[in-house]
Amino acid sequence: MQLPRISLQVENDSAYCIRKAKRSDSLSTLEAAASALQRLQPSLDVQPVLQLLQALVDTRLARMPTNVRQRYQLD
């Protein structure tokens, strides 16, 4: 059984760096939803959602042991 699907053109790298995606153009579910909503309604401001995701990532990274956190930090 094949279900319908939609593919989004990824313009920026995912901010959700704490997961291991199999593809470099993968987005988190939250990022994909924000992107889809913005494409459906271009005037919609999705920045609050993306800022929330960044806060989640920052909090999770801060709570990880240093040796684990280093695996996920890109800078």
C-alpha cells in the first residue's frame, strides 16, 4: 500500500542537530510542518516555532554530559 506524500525543497540545514538523520536534507517534524505551513500561507510567521525548536535543542545540549554534547555541536 502506497500512501500519498509530499516532498519539500529544503532551503536551510536542519536546526535539530541532536538527532542522527540518514539524509543531509532531513528536517525535524516541527521544521517540516513550519515549512509546509509557510508555503501554504506565505504571510505566516513561523519564526516563533523555529525559535522554540532552537530553545529545545539548546536545553537538551546543556543537559548532556560534555563528551556526549561534543558529538552534536557543530561549532
